[in-house]
Amino acid sequence: MKIAYTLVSGRGQTDPLLAQVAETALAQGIRCIGSVQYNSMPEDLRLCDMDVKVLPNGPTLRISETRGTEARGCRLDPNALETAVALTANALGTKPDLLIVNKFGKHEASGRGFRPVIADALGKDVPVLVGVNTLNENAFSEFTSGCAELLRSDVNSVLNWVSTVTGKQADAA
């Protein structure tokens, strides 16, 4: 089973790491599917907007709901997430070199979201790279039966793993 994950300390720090890995891999001819996340901070709110780009060529989907400055709790738009999941599931038929999942989050921990796509990719021998946070690390470990490899959270380490599992060179620029 070829599955690895990154665990970056600091809120939102996994997102730019995986986005850079995807951008580099795609530029070097590695066929990536999945999603990477981009966050932006609107001037009038204190919470960021969350967008995912479905790899390799989009679309970009807003996966956060704007609920106002006093809102609490999860702001994930589950319908937008499931759209990204469906587009990625369809792309598995294109024989990709790599599946990148921006986050094994609360939905994945409870069996939804990208979890079935990850399982399907592994069943088709497609390597999988996942961003994980400490909140869902135990659920991810349970899902992978502890077989996922923890990568150092820097671009070169992750790209070295990508090169190894895909058999294609992936170098940071």
C-alpha cells in the first residue's frame, strides 16, 4: 500500500505545502488528481474562506460557508466538498500517477468525504498523499491500519516520496 501523509503544525500550514507539491509534480508531468486547498482572508471577516482546486485543472470550489463574524462551529459546505469528491472519483478512471487529498478531516474520519476515493485509489494501486491534522490523526491511522508513512513536512521530502512511488522525477524548483 502506497500511502503517506503530512502532519504540519500550525493552522492551514498543510495547504500551501500540498499545493506546492501538486504544482511541482504536475509541471514535471506527473498525472495528479485530487484536491489542494487555498485559503483567503476577507477584510470584513475574521475567518478565512476555504477553496479547493480539483486537480489537475479545476474547477476551484468554495468549501466554506460564510455564516457571519459571530458564527461558531464547522463552516464546511458538505455539498461543495462532495462535488470535489465526485470529480476526483471520476478522475480515477484516467489512470493517474498520484492522488493528493488536501485533508483527512472530520468528514473522512466519519467515513464520508474523500475516504472512499482514497480506498478506491489504493485498490487500484494509485499512490495517495494526504494532509492530516492532529485532531484526526488517530482516525486516519485506524483507517490505514497504521500502514501510512509519515513524511517530513517540507516540499523536498514529500517530492522525494512522490518520485519514489511514481517512478517519475519530482524536484522542487
